[in-house]
Amino acid sequence: MTFQPESDMSPEAVSERVDAAITDNDVVLFMKGNRLMPQCGYSKRAIELIGQHVEEFETVDVLPALPEFRDALSDHSEWETIPQTYVDGEFVGGSDVLAELDERGELAAELGAE
């Protein structure tokens, strides 16, 4: 049995938070946990990959309202998994996509670091 905390955030509040984070930040990562304490390996990997190229980026912890964040993010990306990265309001992908871009030498440009 998995512990699922009760969310104190309404779907509308989460949707507004997602919209604002995507609009107000050049680079935003929706992740499990936070930059100092990621709560899954994929989120940790995404932070490492982004951090190699840009110092300033926003992170949003989705764990306090995971189902609501999944629904709100799917409106933007149609992507089911977390983490999700957005650059200049556009969905880029999860940690797997970031890793592929990094391997091809394209991640810095995608993040606007060049």
C-alpha cells in the first residue's frame, strides 16, 4: 500500500500554478521533490542535466498534489510522466529527452544557454 497525502490544493489552484510557472520562467522543471532534495532518480537527473547549462531555473514540486499536477500538465504537454521541462513556454520533455539532447550536444541551445 502506498501512502497518498491528501492534497490541500484545488485543481484550479494547481492549474493556475502550472500556467504561471510556465509563463513566468525561461526554464521550469516540474519534478518530484525540490532542487536540494529530489524524490526520484529521473527528477535528480533532470536537475543535473539542466544545471550543466543554466544556473537560473525554476523548479516546482508536484508531490503535494500529484494527481492535480498530472492533469494540469497534460493540458500543456499530453505527457504523462514527471519530470517535465518547459523552456520559454514550450514543452521540451522529461529527463530522457533532456539526456538525448545532451548526448547530441543540443541541450544548451534548447535551454537558451547559447
